[in-house]
Amino acid sequence: MSYHRVLLLRKPGGGGADALVASIAPAAEVLAVDVREDLTALDRSAAIDLIVADQLSVGDLSMIAEMRKRTGSAVLWSQTAAPAARGELRLLCLAAGARATAAVAAFLHQHDDVALRARVAATIPPPDEETIDLIVAPLFPGMLLPLLAQRAPVLVLPPLAPVQAPLARDIDAPDMIDDRGIFRTTIRYATGVGRLEPIPDQQVAFVARGAVIATVESHDGAAECSAADVYESIGIRRAGVAEPEVDVDVIPPGSRPLVLFDATIGNAELTSIASAAATRGFDLLAVRVRPVKSCRSIRARLMRAGIAPRVVDASAVLDEGPALDVGKHVDAVRLARVGARMRAAGFPVAAIVHCATRIPATLGFAALRASELGMAPLAERLDGGTATGSIAGNRIELEIDNAKARRWLLDAIAAAKERIHLQLYMAADDDVGRAVESALADAAARGVTVRVVADSLHVLEGSFGLHNPLLQRLGSRRGVELRLGGPIITPPSVEEFKQRDHRKLTVIDGTLALLGGRNLSHEYYAGFEEVPLTTQSSWRDVPWLDAGARVEGPAVAALDRSFLDAWTAAGGAAYEVSEPDVAGPVTARVATHHGLRDACTLEAYVALIDSARSHVHVVNSFPLILEIQHALLRALRRGVRVRTLFGNLTPTHAGRPFEGAWSSARVEATMLVHSRMDALVAAGAEAYELVIPRQKAWAEDVGDIHPHVHAKLTSIDGQVCTVGSANLDVTAGYWESELMLIVEDAAIAAAVEARIEQFMHCSQRVNRDDPRWQETARRRQWMRHWPGVLSI
């Protein structure tokens, strides 16, 4: 096999591939490079035709894939020595599809001067007794690459030439609502298989009354403009096209009650709601919740049913981007959110008609099935509101200090006189877990009623036969009642697995509450200065940055009701919630999100960010749901200063991750988190990667560390701040039940921002003009499409 210039990438101590390189490229110029060196300058001009990855780790996969794409070269991934000399080289060629098969055929033809025995397979065959010297793959197999290499070295052919797109494909767009002069749409190709494909990013023009009113850049098919004039319709065309390619209506708020319905409802249901609208005097508007049908086809179906052919797109109304991480299980909640957004924009939304088995929560309008529309009063309001109004008269303190949070918790339990309510998501049988266990046991011994509720799956007790020693001891204590929420015994559905209770809460005597993001284990409650870290420490030994609140006053009753909700759902007996007296001057709201029933905390985050006029602080290290990312980008465009503080899911020292179980996987997850920050940095946000300077208790060679940021903390304009269990990702937004405290107090918000500023001062700011950042951002770019649906 003829290769002229080979780049040999290895880590210190490597060298197993030297013989292999000599056997397949004996006449080539070999450049041996330490993989840790700066390789950003390499591109097609380097004339490299083979990259040899010598015993690299899974963490290097994305870098190798990017280098293959940039240099246009083949990749040889080797974790074994050179094949033994024999009369012929035995190949396993993986080729699925016409283009891949053609690439393999061309490769074999180019090397017909070599004695080869090649077997071509569309899928990976099981291991057999035949020896394989080399596996050939025309496409980069991603995470399968190291697994394949356990059988034989893997040669990944150069990237396939891109398929030329058709010269012209019809486009499709929904009607637009007039959101106070803002017009937002999503432009997709009119045909396709499955989810309709958004047009490539490009300039598009909005045309009204024969003139172009705006020319804007589309991103993932989304485009928006603002206009002072009122338009009844707008045409949309791509750059280079003379006439509008699609015309859409601009829908203003009307005077008649409006019912939104999921455009996927069946024909019988469509006929039913059309009849109800005619007899009861309300307007109908179709909402495309998921882009699997073109708006053109939906309009045609509406006309056949005698309904005005207007359809809006949920993704456009919510500005949620590609939303690949937003699954169909939350469609009813998204439809309810469209209703709430349009109602806030002045549309008289009276109801939504959904297709789900679970009724989504709404406020101010009804959530109905098609069969209920003709019977239920349109003004009906459903039970289950998820956020309190402003609650005055509280004393509230916020902290970003693990040691202080631990003291608050242990002191509160020690001072309890009547009852302790403790809600857990995760708990470990470690120093912190045992300290809290002992304090609860002492309280129970002196007659205090102790109620503990825990998520069965994540606390590792009662699901799949798992047992948590800490929980088992605690549940056996006299005076302690333990309840487990949502135990999983049989293979779970997606809803059972993902719809967990993520709330973390302690309520003492109905008068004091502690809440935040902390689970019950060492890394959440140990101070950075307290732990004697060494370079050999596990990542679980390294403290994480987290935040919480201490609440006294009437807001405690709302928090205790949140516990009561989880307690009774897990089978506990109901109890009476007491109403505490006024304790201070602070006003707050309590937002409780019930998974797959509402999106209360997500709506709160978006509403607060949209209200910002000066600055926004966000402290979190979970992959931003694109809707929140877009809200932050909107804030930047308004001139709002956006500052974020995030970390590494696997803490690092001197650029190296601390070792431990799942360390490598968490490093890759960190890349996903950072990928959702890249767009903010590119737009001018101030992004800081948390750095904790070396502490006296640490070994000298540890140096500064880059820990995980587990806090869920925001602050807006120095006027209002939030803390709780709700991350800013899709799991918290839709799937898991969450608890958030919204503190409407300028003094507290200013103190929180000052504390955040202290952490930012010693942290590492991301420089958007730094070539190294630009390179890593390009390597992460594909991750913006990654479905972030896993709990991390």
C-alpha cells in the first residue's frame, strides 16, 4: 500500500505501531508527533495522506476525526503490533450503502498489486476463527473504532466526497404570529423523509407589498425580523431568487376566543373541533409541534376539513432551535407553552387541544382533548398551577459555600423540635452521609418525627434490586419513616427512566427550609480548603461548586407543600402544612416543576432572562437547552451583559483529569457542556471556566484545579436571583421534577453577584479571539446537534 507522508501520533511511551508503519508504508516520510503538541496548523496543505493513531485513548477520537476531515487523509488506528508476515494480507471491509461500497472497491482496485484476501460485510460480523490483519472502513466509525481495533488495526479511508445537493429544492414555512412587531419563522425543505430538513444557513429576504422589508441570516432554518408596519402576509425567498418562494400569513391577536390544536390530531378529531368552533364561536389555529409534515400539506388538510388554512410552528414560537434534544414525550407541554407565549403576546387563547395521555398544566386556559372541546367551558382553568405568586415576609440567605451548607443542615437537624422533612435525589454512604444519618438518628431518639423521601433510581435503593446501605440503616431507625419514589422493578419505559424527582429539600418544624442543588455526599458538602487532595485522588474526592438557600417565613409553607407532594406520591400519609409567621422583609416565589406535566422552571428561566436590561449571571455546568441559549443570545443582542461560570464534569489539575470510574465519559460530557457555551462566547458573552487556586491542604504538585460547577444559580440586573435543583438543560426543563426559589430582593441579588464575581476573578476567562479556543470550538461544533437527554 503506497503512502508518501505519514503522521504518527503517539503518547509518551508509545511505539507499538512503528513496525506496522514500516510494513504498510516502507518508503513514506514519517512524522512522529506527541499527540499533546499543538496540531491546529495541520490542514490539506500539509500533504499528509495517512494519520497513524498509536495506542491513543477514546478521549482522542474527536481530535482524530477532525484531523481526518481537515487533512483529507486516511487514519490507521492501532492498538496492536504489526501483523505477522504471511503470503497474503487478510482484510475485513465494512461497507453499507452504494457510496461506501464504491469507496471500498476503489481502495481494493488501487492496491491490486498486493496479495489481499478481502471479505466485504455490510455490518460488523461476530468474531470467528479466521485471522484478520486489517479492518477497512470507508466512514469514521466513532466510538466503535477502539472496539474494532481490539480485533485488528483499523484503516479508515479518506472522507468521501460530498454529495452535490440538487440545484433547487422547494422550501416550506409556517404562518407567523405578530409578536409585537417581531416575526419569527422556521424555513425547511418542503419534502423529505421523517423530520423535515432545515435549509442551510444563508441569507433570506422577507418581502411585503412588493418590497424587501428585511434581509437576515438563517440559522438551522430559523429566521426573524422586526418591523414597525402591520402586514397581512409576508413572502420569503432565498438569496439569488428573484420572487418569493413561499407566502405566509401574519396572524395578529383577534377578539374571538382562540383554540390552538396539535396539527397531528386525527381526521375524526379534526372534524369534531371544526364543528365545535362553528357552534361555539371561537377561532382555530393549527400548531405544528414536530416538523414531520410540511406546512403546505397541513394547510391542504385544514381546507378539506373546513378550517382556516393557517398553521404556526411550535419551534418558531418558542425559539428553541433544532431542538433535537426535545423528544416527542414533551409535545403536549410544548403546545401548552405555545399557548402561554401567545396569550402573553395578546392572543385570546382559551384552550389547547393536545394528543397526550397526560394532561399538561396550563394557567388561564384549558388543556383538552378533541372529544372534550364541545363540552368544556372555554374559560375553564385546570388545577395544578406550578408557581406561587409573590410571597412576602421572609428571611432568606443564599450561599455558594459547601462547608456553610453542611453547617446549616446539621445545625438545623440538631435544633429540630417537632418534625424533619428531608428529600433526596442521591445519597452516599460516606463521611457526609453518615454525619447526617447520625444527626437524624439523634433527632428521632428525642421524639422528632423524621420523614425522608428519596428517588429510588438515583438513590440506588429499591430499583433493579439495588440497595443503599445508608438508606437501609436510616429506614430501620425507630422514629424515621423512609419512602422511595418511583421504584423500577421491571424493564422501564422511557418515561419511567427519565421522569425522576430531582428536588433536594429539607424542612424543619414547618418554619425553616433548606434547598438547592446538593445531593447527600462528600463532593457537595466538603469545602475546597478541607480536603487533602493529591494527584492520585479520585475525581469524587474533589469538592464541587454548589449553591443553596436558607428560608424562614411564609415561603416555607410552599416549600413544605412541595415535599408533601413528593411524600404522598411515594405512599406517605398526608400531614397538615403549617403557615409560618412573618420572619423578614424579603419577597420570593416558589416554582415547582412536575416532569412531563409542565415546564414551570424552564419558563421561569426564559422569562427572567427576557426581562434583563442590564446584566445576567448564570452559574451552571449542564448542557444548555437551546431555548435558554437563544434567550441569552437575545439578551446579548439587546445590549445586556451576559456572564457565565461553568466547570468540568471531571475535575482537572494541570490540564489532566482526576482519575476514577467514568472519568473518561465525563470528560466527553464536558465537551458537550462547553459546546453549548461556544455560541454565547462567539456572540460576546463573558464565559469563565472555574478555577480554584491551590489550597494549603493540597499536595504541592496538585496546583490549581478546575472543578465541576454543580450550582444552579442565576441573577438578573442585581434585582432578582434564583437557586434550586433545576439545571438549564432539557432534563430539568421537561423530564425531572424540580424546585426553584425566585428571590425578589436587590440586596440579596447584589450579594450573590458579588460572590460570583469573586469566583470569576480567579477563574479562566474564555477569549473568543484566541486561536486555541476557536480551534476547540470548531472541533465541538458538531455537538450542538447532540441530543442532551442523559442525566449527567
